[in-house]
Amino acid sequence: MTTLAEDLDMIRDAAVAAGALALEHRRRGLKIWSKSGGSPVTDADMAVDALLKDRLLRARPDYGWLSEETADSPERLGRRRVFVVDPIDGTVAFMKDKPWWCVPIAVVADGLPVAAVIHAPVLDETFVAVAGGGASLNGRAISASDVDDLEDAEVLADARLLEGRDWPEPWPAMRFSKRNALAYRMALVAAGAFDAALALTPKWDWDVCAGALIAQEAGARVSDHHGRPWAFNRPDPRQASLVCAAPALHPLIVRRSASIPLAI
């Protein structure tokens, strides 16, 4: 079994190569179509998926594979380690030539991420972490914010998320911002640039797996909105919802959100 450091070096190099390939496709002009659920996909998404699958599984043929752009197979459930990949997280931003897209890759072992990278090519930002080894951005250690009050906290979410519900406890005024890619939102919380990221609907493993490890290694807390910890590489590769927050804010968010039923 390879070391986590070896796996991290490998997925970091692969993410950088994937980002370069995506940028080259965009320079040449993208082919865009809609998937069965209506979300857009490009020829760059598919090319990056093929590159990563070939490169990573050739290096680690005994690992499983879970990717947004590859048909899922139950074979991964029997593998000790699994790659969890979103070839381009934030495809809409990528299509519109906005910078907030990234390539997230995680290695999962026994249901938990143990090595992770989130590479944002346009921003020249590479977030990495290994289990028990802390998290870094471009080689510098990062940590979640020490904010302990939701009042005026900076939150990555749609402000409308909190409208039209009968909340048992009112929410204080917060500052809301948007970024297309879920993985990148979690990386920004890990780096202390924002205090929390929140979503109350199910999220695919490939969107949040790498971000979960990076955020946790940076001191943030990650769970669904009932406070349940996440587990990965399950038959249904989704998490019920997302609360990624500074350690003091996480329980405040969960306390207010726990009355909302879980969708899965």
C-alpha cells in the first residue's frame, strides 16, 4: 500500500495537468450539451475525466473510481481505496470564463477521505491535505476562521436559502456570497476567507469529498445540517446536505437547521 504522501503527490500533479487540459479546451472553443438532468457538460469535462481516469488508475490499478462524468459501478464498493473525482467542479463558471471552478480529487479509504487536492487553475490556487497532516494552500498552512458569532459572519450560500421557512430560532444578519464550485467554497472556508458554507439539499460525493478533508484538516467542522458526520464510497454516493463552518459557528448553524428534514 502506498503512503498518503505518495498519493497526495500523485493527485496534485494530476489535478494540475487536468486544469491545463481544461484551459486548452476552452481556448479552442467548447462543445456544450445538456445531461439527462438538464445540467450542462462540455467536451472539456469529458476529456479531463478520461485523462484523470487513465492517469490515476494506471498508477493505482487496485483503487476504485467514482467520478461525476463516469457511469458508476458497484465495483468500487469492494475496493479499499477509491478515487473520488469531479473533473470540473463549477462547469457553469468554466463555460462563462469566470475563475471560480476547480478540479477536486480525493482518495477515500474505508469511507473517509485521506488525501485531497482542490486545484483552481485560473486563480493559481492549489489546496491540499492528508489525514492528520493539516491543510495548505500553495504550500502555506491554512486554518479556518476563529469567528464565534453568526452576526455579520461571511457565508457562502444563496441568501434565499433562509427565506420562506419557519425557523425555530431566528438567524442574525449575515453577509452572503456565491461561488459556483462547492469544493472551492469549502476550500475558502478552510483558508479562513469565509466563515461557513451552507446547503440544505443533497450533494454528490465528488463535489464535497476533497473539500471535506481539506476543511477538517484546517480546523473547520463538516457535517449535514443535522450534525451527522459524512461517510463516503457508499452505494448512494451523496451526502444529505452541507454545513462546513468555523468550529465555533458549526453548532450554531446546526442548532438552527436541525428542524429541517433530511432529504436522504
